[in-house]
Amino acid sequence: MTGPPELPPAGLPSWYHCVGAPHALRRQAETGKVPPGNPPGHEDSWGLGWLDRAGQISLLRQVGSARGSAYFVFASETASKTACVFLGHLRKASCGAVTSDNAHPVRVDPLEGESGDSLLVIHNGTLKGPLLSWIQQEGNVAGRREAHSDSDTVALAGWIAAQVGHIGSEQRPKKLAEALRQLLAQAAHDGDATQNYTAINLLIAAPEGLYALRQCSKNADYYTLSARPLEEGGWVLASEPTDMEAGWEALTLGELVFYSAHNSAVQKEIVV
């Protein structure tokens, strides 16, 4: 979720969409959609992270289900007071151990001695095969410790940080689109993307706003991502709509969308 700085301190309805809405994130921990043949729900771990108007990050992650977690409720309430960009995630693990370090969002910071911005990254899908190896190798060359993680998402977050973490906010939308084009070209170069990833659904929070990408190699009815405008300004995005309000629209596959935290601007760029 993003909102412009002119919103009041409680302008982002994080508690509502995490806890109070008819299909709030906490309820989806038990009921959330899964690939065919799996039991419903995403209860391995959860995480809530947000950036305030100064670009400072707060992050709370925990192993287990969000459904009965008081910390989940507390964090969603706290975020509503200060957040201008907010991310929430429920994990059903497919790659990597079930630990708080592997829960999303993943925070990635500039390397020691490097100027730049810290980012929060959420990824839905599984990276595998040559693509995962390439991401790990590229991240290792760039000096990112995330390259050595057993989690594909952590490795991917480190790769993203290496591409655009040091880029200024004005240049980041273009540079991120270029990086994602390179990533997806690498995934497709052997002619069968399903061997390299199931999906690369991404939410990336930066001081300037929220970046979203929906891209999958199969199961497009499961790897969903939709957005709707908020009446008070800003946007809410979710894999499954959290409320019954009109206006939810699915993101176009292969299109990187940037939602500014400073105004109502929405920028789109095709990356596939």
C-alpha cells in the first residue's frame, strides 16, 4: 500500500486490510489460495514491513501463522500511524527453511561503504534451475551475502539490491525495469521458462514508493496480483482482494507498475 505525504498520519489503512477486512490478510493465513493439490492457507511464517516519510524501515517477521498472532495485530496498528509504504506477506514455504530470516518482506541494505537506499522485497513463486544459479552467482560477484541463502527470495532480493539499491529514486523505475528485463531474458533463453521459475510476482518498497510486477510461467489463475485505488488516496495491492469493494483490477502480466508515495502518479513499463 502506498499513500501521498499529504495524508494524515493514520492515512494508510494497514490494520483494516491486515486484520479487519472481510478477507483480511490474517484470515487468508488459513484460507489463502494455493497451487492445485495443496491444502489451503499460508501459515509457515508472516511479515509486516513499512517505510515512513523519512524513508526509515520498520520490520516485524515471525515463524508460524498470522491468524492467532498478537504481534501481527500490533504491527498492523503501529504501521497505520507512520507508514507511507506498507507491505504484508504470508509464507507457504517452497524453497528455503522455515525461519524468520526467510520470511518476507526481506530487507536489503546498501553494502558497507556504499551509499543508497534500503529496500523491502516480497516475492511469490519459486526460482529454480539455471536462473537461481545465475542470480546467486551474480549476487556473489556483487558482494551480496544474500547470495548464500537457502531461500530463493532472499537471493533474489540481494540481486535486486545490487541492481538498483544504489540508484537514486528518480532513476530507479527505469533501472529496475532494465534489470527485470535482463532477469526474464535470462529465464527464457533456454526456451522453457517453467524450468527456471513458477512465478516472479514482486512487491518492492522503496522511499519513493512501491514497485509491483506480476509474471508467471504457469498457473496464472493462482499467481495473481490485483490493485484498487483507496478513497483517501493511494493504492492497495493484494494477491487476493482483502475486501468486497469495487475497483480491484488484475495487474497485466509482464508489466512493472510503480505507485508513487509522494503523489497519485502511477507509472507502467513492459518488461517482457
